[in-house]
Amino acid sequence: MNGLFSNRFVNRVLHKTLWAALLPICALWGIGQAMTERSASPSANTSMTSAELPTEWQGATLRPLALSEVELRFAKHFPGSVARMTDDKNVLVLRTVARPTRMLHPAADCYRGLGYRIHNEQLEVQANQARWRCFVADRGGRAVRVCERIEDAQGQGYTDTSAWYWASVAGQSTGPWKAITVATPL
């Protein structure tokens, strides 16, 4: 009985020691990732700003829109490009990145940050069997239906930014990546 107790005790101490050693390593890795994103050369961002924008969306002609003040502030620090377009029915926001980044986050986070209430979140299969994450955002009597997805250079799609991030970090998805957000007033 005494030997069993000491084995459990030793295992518990080893387990806690292992975790105590791994946690700082994980924290340092996260800090390193953040520093890498911040120290990216301006030329990398500049090359992404010249990404070719689509001229049509689902058969309708697109025209560029100016970025809002909030979007301009975000784009200033975003490690890629941000463009806003319309087909006079929908507003499309196209974000492109050349490397994995935590700054590519879900549109629902943006809408919540702007004071919208998010509801009816669901996955949908739309044109070309592409899967999209959709939700309704409303604020002050104004509602929009928002759908989004991330596509990699091979056409593989992601509806979850965390899944995209880890797949890209692990080399299972290669860029450049496009995050497409479509907002339709209701």
C-alpha cells in the first residue's frame, strides 16, 4: 500500500512539473508569434494591398467602396489587405493575408465590437457547394445577414478562423488566404 501511494505521489508531482515546464514554453511561443506579426516588413503588407480584386460577385458587377474609419484603423495594422466592395445589394469585405495571423478574426467579433447583437448563427452550404458561416446582426432596428468563409490558395474553405489558423500554422493549408465576408441588409 505504501509503494502504491508513493507511485501516485511521484506521478502527480511529475505531471505537475511537466505542465509547469510546458506552460512558459507555450507562452513564449505565443509572444514570439505576436512579435513576428508586428515586425513583418512593410513590403509584405504592401504586396498584399495590390492583390487583384474581383470585378463581379454572383454575376453582378462590383464597385469599390471606401473603408470606414474603423476599417481604416484596423487595416493600418492588418498584415495583409482589406477591401470593401458592393454590387448595390450586398457589401463584400475581402481580407487577404500571406501568412497565418491572429488578426484574421470572425466577422461576428467585429459586429459585436460595434454594438450589434448576433443571433441565428449557422453553417450553410451555398453556391458551388461552398460552406459558409452565417448570422444575423442587428442594432437599433437595423439588421444585416452576414456570411463568411476563408479560402486558401488551393480552394480549401474554412468557416472557423481558429481551424483555419491552426491548419495554416501546421502547414495543412497554404496561402495566400482570402477571408470573404458578405453583408446583406434585411
